[in-house]
Amino acid sequence: MPFKATGRSDMPSMRGAHDSGDVELRLNKKNDYLLPVNVVMPGDWEIRLIFWLNGQPVYHGSIRF
């Protein structure tokens, strides 16, 4: 695995109420990074990702849905 990747999911409108905390992404058999997200209620959600290389963050990003 070239990168270590961590992510967390949360609802921006209720910041902290449904925060998953930092979770390490896993690789599946096709070498895709996977992050389970538990969408517990309708509304706006955000996934924040950090990719690490040699212990240093090389990418920060977020996805809203």
C-alpha cells in the first residue's frame, strides 16, 4: 500500500453529533481504498480524507453529499 489513508464522516450541520472519528481506510482485492460510512439519518454529510506518505500528510480533501 503506497499511502496510509484516514477518513472521517460527519454531518456539517450538526458537527460532532454523528462524527465517526478518524478511521483508517482499507484496500480491497482490486486495491481500491474503502471507508465504511454509517449514514444514520437524512441530511447533508461530509467525508474528510487525509492521505499520508512516510508519516507526512500529502493530500487533504472532503466530499459532501
